[in-house]
Amino acid sequence: MKKFLVIASGFICLFLNTQAQKKNIDKVVAVLGSNIILLSDLNQQYAQFLNSGNTDDPKIKCYILQQMLAQKLLKQQAEIDSVVVEESQIDEEVEKRMRYQIQKAGGQERLEQFLNRSVLQYKDEIRPDIKEQLISNKMQQKITQDVSITPLEVKKYFDGYKKDSLPDIPTEYEIGEIVMYPKLTKAEKQKYHDKIDALRLRVKSGEDFAFLAKSYSEDPGSAPDGGDLGFFDRTRMVKEFTAQAFKLKAGEISPVFETEHGFHILQVIERRGEQVQARHILIRPQNTQASLDRVKLKADTIYQNLTSKDPAKKMPFSYAASQYSDNKESQYNGGMLLYADNVTARTTFIPADKLEPGVFLIVDTMKVGEMSTPTRFTDASGKEGYKILYLKNKIPPHKGNLEQDYAKFKEKAQQEKTDKILSEWFEKRRENSYIRIDEDYDDCDELKIWSAKSKSAQK
């Protein structure tokens, strides 16, 4: 049975969206039950495809229309099954996509000029489409939520491979890390606190918050937009930020407060139920040589305890990671790094070509069971620190087999089973749904299974 591709939600495109265009070129290209798909909607999705850097290929419209029909079918069933999404979830997704579009356009003003409408108006326009996407995704999750796989099914899936077609598995590493960032003393932090407090006083005296955020904030994601973070709920921000944002009224300015990112002041713009729109200014304290020397000394001490020959002093790596590592993702996972691709679930086994270059250069010279001496590094955000690496395991390149790669084949077998269940679900629902597709798309191979129903519906 032909696999059905999972719906890609995509971003709502910014093109072919004026009322004049709709009046001139619009028509119904497909009908599914009581739902219609307009040519303008299809063109919007195709324009987003082009806007993502893809080559112009009109045949892609066949695939896009197939995805749109699938979404309508899921929406139709969701209405029957009373599947809904929370308004706060829709708000969050709208804000997420708007931040992406604003960043891509180079700021809110440029985006509004491009759209020839305000961001607020555009949000209202895209909200129904986003709501439909979220409901359709939730319906799809409901269909497949009980899919499970047994060891016997995994073996059957593996046995279906011809020996010469088994995948080549590259070298994989299982690596632990303890990451330590410098901690500034209160005296070292004071000048940064004073700097942002001076900005707070300027706002209090009447200066424009957004202008000061653009000029001084060290948050690259929000500074170009005057510090505006859009709407967010209590789960999105760190707890110190959330505490300030949800206790202020619209227009109020917070005192200076500190989070793991630095010193902030924020202003609440609007409160909407359990959603707050706020803007902030961030000042990031910079490491001093003294703070780097202190964390280096701490890292050296931990390394000595990890590698001690004295059993009474020797410290287990997993314990050291839970007590001292500043990496929150691996801290309570025994310090082990995790990897996930589009095929396998999150795993501790990482392909060599997916490792950070700096990490690979260190572990490639290590023996299994060894730990590296503390190494100075700079992370993606520019923060400096020290890390200790532990090479727990190294698997040489090999042909895929159940003994070493059971988790990979289990994930693939489960995905195949999920695809089959989805295909069967869509096939059954198509048979019981009214479908009509415009004859302009008769040559689309992707739509054959849909257009067959379309042809019979027109007889």
C-alpha cells in the first residue's frame, strides 16, 4: 500500500494575498465534503515553497494540493470526533510564526510595508488557517496514538531487508559531558546592574522603551523589534521572567531582575487571559579573567576526583554531571549527550558527522572509558566555559544489524506501521467522502487516488 506522507504545516506565505488578486484569479480547485480549497490558497502555499529558497516547479502544486486535501479530511473527522485545540495554543503558534516572519523581513515595519497591512490585521487573517492545521495535526496524532511495535514485528521488518540492502551505519559515539560556565561575583555584576537600572530610570522619565531596547538591548532576537516578545504563556519563559511579566499591569515597568541570561527590565504591553505581551531590555554580564580562572580551578578539581586512583575519592561521572554540570539537557541524563534525526528517536549514540567539530577532535583521540582534561570552549550564544568529556562507547562503522542497531530498526518499523495505519484511515475516509477536484489537475500522479473518487462523485 502506498504510504501517505505526514502533513507538513509550513508557514503561511506572504505572497499572492491581496483582495484584488483573489477577485481576479480565484476559483474553487477542490471540494471535500463541505470544505473547499481555493486557487488563491494553493498559490499561497506554493509561494511559501518558493520563498523558502526552492526552485520554481509547478508540479509541486500537485503535492501541495494533496496535503491540503488530507488536512481537510482530518479536519472533517476532527469535527465529528469533537477534537479541539486551546485558544492559547493557537495564540502561541500565531505569535511564533509572526516572530519568524518579522525576523525574516528585517523588522515589523518592513513586514507591514511588504504586506500592506498591519501585523495585527495579518494575524487575524492567518489565525483560521493555523487553527485548522493544529486541529488536523491533533486528529492525526489521535489516529496513531496507540501504535506500538513488538520485538517480533521488529525482527520481521529487519528480515525484510536483502543482505546487500542493509544500511551502512557510520562510526557512532556515546559521549558524556560536564559543562561549567563562570559565575560572576556580586561586585563583578554590579556595573551591568547599574547600566540597565540607568535605562529603567530613562524609561521612567519618559523616554521610549522600544527605542532604548533597539539601541541597547543585547537580545538579538527581540532588540530589532523594540524588545517585543509577542504573546507568551507561563510555560515559555524562565521562571524569574514569568514572575515579573504576570504580576504587572499593562504599561507598568518591572524593577531590574536577573535570569540565567543576564539582567532585564520589562514592560507589559497587553494582558489577554493567561497570555501576556511584553517587551524587554537585556544586558548580558561579561566574563572576567578572574571568573574564568575560578571555573577552571573548579573543573580541574572535578577532573581529579573523576580520575582518582583512590576508590574513596573517585567520583562517578553521572554523579558529577548531576551536581556540577550547567547543561540542563544532559545534567540529569548521566551527562550523556542526546541525538535525534528524522528516522530514529532520541538516542545517546551520535554519528561522527553530527558531532560538533570541537567535540569530535577531542573524542577521536580518546579511548573508550577515558575522560578529557577540562577544555575551554565557546558555545553557540558566545558564552565561554570549560567542559569535561567522557567517551563511554565507540561503535565502528558496520552494516546494520539487530544486535547493535535494534533501536534504529524498531523506530523504522514503527514508522512503517504508523504510515500503513494512516494510509488505511485515509483510504477508508476518502471512500465515504464527497470529493471533487478541478480537471486542471488530472495529470497529477499524487492526486490519482483522490481524483478517482472525484470522477465517481461527478457521475
